[in-house]
Amino acid sequence: MSTKKVLVLDQEQIQKKTIRIAYQILEDNFEESSLILVGIAERGYVFAKRLKTLLEKISSLDIQLIKVTLDKTSRTLDVQTDIPIEQAKNKVVILVDDVLNSGRTLAYGMGAFFNVPLKKMRTAVLIDRSHHKFPIFSDFSGLKLSTILKEHVTVNLHECDGGEDAAWLM
């Protein structure tokens, strides 16, 4: 892996991208009275909390937040949620993460909802890379970034890492 670190999003850019995603979610769900944001622990959940705060400011949507914790290394679907997943029944669900790389994490997150009838499911990510191994795509993304396989994207969010928000390509 390269030791070179390139800033791809600074704190102000992350804030603007988050606002834009919130408006896109609102536009996609303008006829809805409620929706559920599902954040993948840890950074996806922090990003989902930020989206929830923004959506509550710009809309009258009733927004519920679910935290999903999963084991990405497991050969079987091992997912835990902080509230019962059945609360998503017949509702709009937005699955949220910080970076979409191979699609494995979002695929596992979606797997938790396979036995729950949903109105619709969408995905929102801050950064969408172009190395998907799974047929997963982002419905809402802050930045689509073409990288080479050796490169890695790191997102720092002050709630998780301290300091300022930033996204780095390494």
C-alpha cells in the first residue's frame, strides 16, 4: 500500500455532500410520511445519525434509526441490530455506510432484511469506489471515486476518530 495520503474530502465538503444526500433522500421519498435509516456500525451509523438530523430539519418525515453491527469476515450472515428488524416492515429503508468498496458490507446489511417485507430499500454512502464484487450500487452518494485496487479510502468522522472530518485516499 502506498504511503502517500491524498485528501479527497475535507470537513466542509463532507458537510455539503451530506446535505445533498439528505435532499436526494427527501426527493426520492416525498410521498412518504416515515422512513428508516439503517447505519452500519460504526462510521455508517454516525453518517446515518447526521442524515437523520438534517432530514428532521428539512422535512416532516418520521425517521427511525437502526444500528446494524455485522461480522464482515464471517462465512455466514451474522448481523445484530439495536432494535428489532421487524419494525422496518412495510417501510422505506435507507441502508447507510461511509464507503462502498466491494459491496460486501452493504450486501450483508441488506441480508438482515431479506425476511422482512419492505416498501423499498435504497443505499446511501459518502464515497462510492468502483471495485464492486457484489451487484450492489449506491442510490445516493457524496462522491464517486475511481481508484486502483491497491488504494484504500479512509473516512475520519469526528464522532469516531476525534479531530476534523476528512476522507483520505492512501
